[in-house]
Amino acid sequence: MEQDIEIIVKLKEGLLNPEAKTIERSLNLLGYKNVSQFDTERVFLMKVDAPSAKEAEKYADEMCRRILVNPVIEDYTIMVK
Amino acid sequence: MIGVLQFPGSNCDLDVMRALVDVVKTDAKLIFFKDQDLSGLDGLVIPGGFSYGDHLRAGAIAAKMPVMEEVKAMAKEGKPVLGICNGFQILCDSGLLPGALAKNTSMKFICKWVELGVANDTSAFTNLYAKGETIRMSIAHGEGRYFCDDASLRELQDNDRIAFRYGGSNPNGSLDDIAGVVNREGNVLGLMPHPERASEEILGGEDGRKMFEAMIDYIKSR
């Protein structure tokens, strides 16, 4: 059965995200002085053929640990939809 | 025989071949990543470039290719393995070296000559330099900000594993100004600067040549 998987990958807390900082500064410059703590993350979407949602999540977790995520600088969350 | 490992998107492979074959006059050959048999090699260079278009993360996809198991076996046997720029990113992502290379704090691709302080003069690649010496090489990267957790950083500092630090201003936001690190045994080096682009006077400098000469000496001494 095909399971829809969504994986969110983001830089570890405390690690400078220069892209987010640049966007936040430009929003402030455009007059949105009320914007702070702007952040960015990446979303990976896929379908995984697995007998259950739990099995699909297991595959997704394996993929994250094997290649999709670098644990030195990134954290991830898996959602089975 | 030294191998120069090519992945789709490697683009400093021929520069490294020139430095090895024409400049320091040693035997070297290009190895396509699908060949996988590295058993006849005495040493390996993973050159710079944009393997797999830097997709996912710089070096991430190349780092998981089956040939990397062969590279790990070479490293374990004590053979010298050098990762330059994208090669450094590949070595980190494959777990052969600790840490990771994140986006430069400036968000810009930086291509320029930099000063480097030699911090380790005992590894297979750095023993012809003197500790504290300042050398010049060029960098060319968008993701060169070295990062690792506090425990790993202490381990690197306490065991003399930081090979080079950026002198003057830190170009990319690297932790502790780190430009290159070695493994515990000193036979695996990864660095963001390009020694092959600093191996002949006509290129603007030749401080990188000693790195290849040290690699050859190390191979002869084994």
C-alpha cells in the first residue's frame, strides 16, 4: 500500500541559518519591522510502498539516517499522511 | 600509483592529475567511481567540483556511493586519502572525517586566495610544512563553513587534528577558523583550499606542492 510521507529537515537549533537571516533582514527593510526569528526548512515528499504506516515510517527513518539528513548539522521530522 | 576519483560533476580531477603527474612527477590515474576496484592503488585523491550537482547537500550523494566503502578500506589500511573541497565534503558526509560543511555565512560562493596557518605538521600530507608557518592557497566554495559539536571540536584540538586554520579574516564562518582536518591516524586529510591550484608559480603560488610531495614520501615510506 502506498503511504504518503513528508519529511521536514531543518538546521539544528543554534546553528546560524544565513539564508533565513538574509530573508528576515530584507523583510525588516521592506517595512515589516514586526518580523523576527524567521526560519527556513526543507520538505521532502514521497510515496513509499509498505504494508503499514508504521513500516513506511521505518523506511523513511532509515533513509534519513542513511543519506537524506546530515545529523551533524540537521534535525528531521517524519510524518505519514 | 595514486588514484584520482571522479564522480559525475567532479571538475578539479584534471588539475589534480597535472599536479601529480607533471608537477611532482608521480604515477597517477583517473578512477571513475563505478570502477570500484581501488585495491591496486597506493593512495587516493578525491578532487573538488560539484558531484551530483551538489543536490541534497554538497558531497552527500557521492558519499553514499558503493566506491566509498573501498575508500574506507584504503584509509583503514593506512593508505593516504586526500579530499579537496568537494572531496572534503564527501569525506565528512561519509563519516571518514568528523563534522560537516555548511553554507558560508555570507551565502556567497567565495573564490579567492587565502592565507592558511599550518596547525599540524605531522600528518601524511602536512609533514613538509612547519607548524605555525603561513602558506597561501585559493579557495572556491559556497559550502565551506566547518561545523562539528563541542565534543568533536575538543577531540580535534586535543589530538592535533586541525591541519590548517584560515589566517587573517575567516572567509566562511568556519568553527575555530578550521580549513582542514585529519583523521586520528594522520593518513586522511580533508581541506577546503585547493593545493593543486597552488602547485606552480604560473598559477600564482606553489605552497600546495608540498602536500603532494609529502603524500608521495609517505607512500614510499610505508
